[in-house]
Amino acid sequence: MICALCGGKLKEGKTEFIFRVKEEIVVIKNVPALICERCGESYVTPDVSKRIDKIMESYHEGKCTVKRISACEISL
Ligand SMILES: [Zn+2]
């Protein structure tokens, strides 16, 4: 498989997804993905993206075990 953006090679690896929910930042880490060796774009399978949706659902329902990390916001 090759990258749709730059044509680089894709390699199996892990990535992170970052969502913003109102005033909170949610990071989902250890997401298995294919990552472009050249530009770093990551591609997840439909199965993985379903799992991410499920996690976000349970996050909204307050059912997730979360680790609190700090975030900050700066305007340019
Ligand atoms: Zn690429």
C-alpha cells in the first residue's frame, strides 16, 4: 500500500488520535495504523475506526477509564 497524499510507503505502526470535546482534549493512544514513511500521514482500518467511535461513545457516557493529562491552548 502507498500513501494517498505523497505516494510514500506505508508501514505498520501506532498512532494517536486527538479529539476536542468542548473544553477537553481527548487523546486516544496506541492506535494501530499504517503510517507513511515519507509524510507521516496515518491510515486506520474501518475496524479500528469503529473501535475509536465506540471509545468516544463510552467517553461521552463517562464509562471510560481516563488518565488526566494537562493541555494548553494558545492563539496565534
Ligand atoms: Zn505520505
